[in-house]
Amino acid sequence: MRTAILYRFRLPLEAGVILRYQRLKTRDGFLVHLQENGQQGWGEISPLPEFSKETVEQAGEAAVEWLKPWCLDAEPGESKLPSVAFGISCALAELQGELPEEADYRKAPLCNGDPDELIVRLSEMSGQKVAKVKVGLYEAVRDGMVVNVLLEAVPDLSLRLDANRSWSRAKADGFAKYVNPDYRNRIAFLEEPCQTSAESLAFARDTGIAIAWDESLRDEGFSVEAQEGVAAVVIKPTLTGSLARCRQLISAAHNAGLETVISSSIETSFGLTQLARIAHWLTPATIPGLDTLELIQSQLVRRWPDSTIPVTGLDELEIAWRS
Ligand SMILES: [Mg+2]
């Protein structure tokens, strides 16, 4: 016999989390719980405002639409809404014992502006040193200088940069000009430097700075292939779809010789620990991009190891639907 419960959560975000055009105050979504023959599985469904096409209400409706027939022993197809398809596929993978428990809890620390703080964090990091810096928020010249400072201060560091398509080609060139040429090969990749993928590709060819695709993955007609100057693809499962869809992309990327980075869409600690397991399972050679735990003021049910952020328990959540 199959049973299911859909819990709704709403957790306060740290002040000042701005997503594109809005300041977000809470992180909203659902936990889905599936049970069958004494086995159980869980998943998080949390579409990200400004990035997901679906709203949290639409996600909730689509989840119930899927759960109803599933509880009646049907095998409904994947939801068309990526966050729903992902959360449910995680619950099914846990239920079927397919998702290994082992996790990759390494994080590539994220720098939002203050390089000194990042240098301290990196000095405490053991093993492979990888950090991520958001660029394109300030002057390109300043970004170039921050990159130089970090690479100079931490000799075994490699950097992932992310411009979120914010630069014109001229601005991107301005940035490249300020990065010490000796350091360019320690930029593992720069995500989506320019407004169009054609400009980004030309930038990579002309500057020797490797790039990565993130937003482009979700563009109509995009296919993963080997391209000069492209080093990696960034996969955000909540924005992408089911685990099966993510695995397809990962194997296409690996076949094309690209590094694949599993990254967060500001999921709760619940979703992040699952992403850490997925990363360990499917992209074991790559440190995942999961350094967003601290953006939410509470963890949810499952804790991130060693985090002291308080935890919201299951008994504090509203039940949105149950079979
Ligand atoms: Mg990105």
C-alpha cells in the first residue's frame, strides 16, 4: 500500500537576500513523503522565485496531481514543473534505495564582496581549494582586482567566477584586462560572462579564460557539447527537473569532456543534504556549489553536518495534503 504526505514550509531568509529584482523574505516550498511496503522516501520541492517558471502554489497543485494517482498504484509520468519533478524523483530514489547515503559535504566557499573574509575561510580549508566569486555586481575593474588579490594570497586556489550574463563584451574584456595573465589558468571557469552565449564563446576564445554554462542550459534548444573555451556546466536540479533528467545532462557533459557542478537553488538544509548526496554519487570528482546554507535562518528537518543554525522540525510544518 502506498501513502503520501505533502508538508508545506516557510522559513525566514537572512535580511538582504536579493534575487534579481526582488528582496526575498522567506523560502517557501514543500517536503514530500512517500511510503510503500515499509519503505519511505523524501524530497524537497522549492521553486526559486525569479528563477523557476512555476510558483510555489503551482508546484503544490502539481505535486498533489502527481501524488493522487501514485497513491492508487498508478505510475504517473514526471511533472512538467522542474521543481516538482526533482523533489518527487528524489523521494522515489530514496524509497527505492537508489540514492546513496554517502554525501559530499565539501562546499566551494562563496565570496560576495569581501576578499579578506574569504581568504580566512580558505586558510581553514583542507584539500583542494576552490572558491566561487560573484562578479558583475560592481565595476569590472574591481572584480579583476579581487580575483588577483585572491589568487595571489592563496597560491593553491582555483576560482569559479559567475557573472550571470551581466556583462557586455566590452565590460567582460575590461575584466579580463585586469586579471594578471599568469593567473588566468587558475580560473577554473567563469559562468556566463556575457549577455549572449555567442559573445561568451568569443570571449573565452579571445582571452583564454574558460567559461561555463548555467542559465544557457535552460534555454530552448540548448544541447551539451564540446566547445572551444567551455570547461564546465552548472546543474541546478530544482530548476532542471527529475534526477533522470539531471543524470542525462551529467552524462552528456562528461561525454563532451566537461566538468559538471551540482549547484544549489537556495534549497533548505533538507534539499542541500540531498544535493550533497547526489553530487557524491554522480559527480564525485567535483566539489559541488552548495554554499547557500547560511542564507536561510533555519534548517529544515535534516541538518547540514556541524551547522549550528536552529532546526525546524516536521511537527512544526503544516500538512498541505495527505492521502
Ligand atoms: Mg551561475
